[in-house]
Amino acid sequence: MTFSNGGAVVVPDHAIVADGLTKRYGDELAVDDLSLSVPPGTVYGFLGPNGAGKTTTMRMLVTLTEPAAGSAAVAGVPITDRPQLTRQIGYLPANPPVFDELTAWEHLRHVARLHGISDDVADERIEGLLDRFDLRADADRRIESYSTGMTKKVGIIATLFHDPDVVFLDEPTSGLDPRAARTVRDTIAELVTREMTVFLSTHILPIVDELADTVGVINDGRLVAEASPEKLKARADESPDLESAFLAVTDERDPSSTEQPKADGSNPTATGVRTDG
């Protein structure tokens, strides 16, 4: 997001900044004092075991879940300003919200109108994006007849449709065939060339290795490591690959460990996992 300051254009120093984000569900601490910052026009790979707090963190950053403590801003907008923030971001949850009774074209037309995009402009964008994701021939079928992968494609298109400043993608390639997954990877790479910022959560580590400028690893609700893929891989004892590095910093190879992880990742260990995502 850009701001006008006496005629000058001001671009936020950070596309995403979080300070001490904390979330509890009853007595359960889902996210514990999480702080991070993401520069504009970059890809931030967000990794963690199942139940580590990835989805909860993303939901706080997109204003779907209110933190118990801490603050954050996305595209220069505080997460307390939901109406403004939702105009600047796109969010793809693991299960995209779509209207099953509509056709893909009708659903995307609806999304366009929610963002105040004229039908003429919307139709041109819809056609181009449907072609890119190989859905043009099925655009007039109801989404309820689509496969999981086809529905995911519609969700991805809807997320990108209004050209947001920051995009949050939760498992964007889940359920996709290899060709469609490659299209998603190419699309993410293209987005950053347009100065869009991508916050990417996935279990497909080669995607993160290929695309991410910075990787953050969350475990048991805490950010236990944050570095470039190359620096993170250098932590692996056995082999210089992201999987080995991920296992090392989350300590999944030593489940008997009870030492608490440090927020700076200098002695990352884990004591367990939750089921909240």
C-alpha cells in the first residue's frame, strides 16, 4: 500500500510486521509472543509441524482471529483496521471459501463486485486467469461439480483477483496436479516481480526452497528460526537440504527432548504439537 504525504509517495518499510503476537484458546497457548517483519516484494516461507500455530498466525494477520496480546500491521495498515486491511490483502485458506451453487465465472464476477471492479474490467481479468489455470473450458459449470484441485484453482484466482499488496497463501498447491502446482509456483514468482509480497505456508519444502527469500519456522507456537533458505540449510548436520534443516530446528528427530525453544532459534527444540494448525 502507498500513502500520500504532501504529494510524495510513501511505501511502508515492511509489508508485514508483527510484534509479540499471542493467541490463547482457553488454557491453550496457540501462538506465543511471535514477532517478525517481511520487506515488500518478497516471499516469506512460513513452516512448522502440524499444530504448530501457522494457520492461527495467518488468521491473526488477516484479521480473522483477534490476538490476545501484541500488534501487527500489513501493507502499512494495523490489523485493528479490518475494513481498510481487507482491501489491501488476499487470503487463500487451506479450504477456499467458494459458492458451490455458482459457476466459476459467476463466483469470480461476485468477487470482483465486492472489490468494486467493473464488469468489463472483471471479465477481462477472469478470462485471462481462467486460461492461466486451465479452467476456461469449465467456467460455466457449477463449482459443486468441480474436483478439489479445480476448486482450489478458483480460490487462488479469487485471492489474486483484486491485485492486493500482500497475499497470504495457506497450502496453495494442496490437491493440485503437478501441472497446476507448477502454475502456482510460476504465479508466485511473477507476483514478486510486481512488488507484491507473498506470505506462504506449505508443507511442500521444495516450493519454499525455490521461492522464499526468508524462511520462518514456528514450533509449539514460537518462532524458533528465521533465515534465508541457504542459511537455514547450513544448520543441518546430515545434509544441506531444507528438509534436514527443518527437522533440525523443530527437533522432530528427538521427540524425547523437553528443552524449550528459544525465540532466536539458537537452541531450537520442541516439546510437542497441537491440533490448531
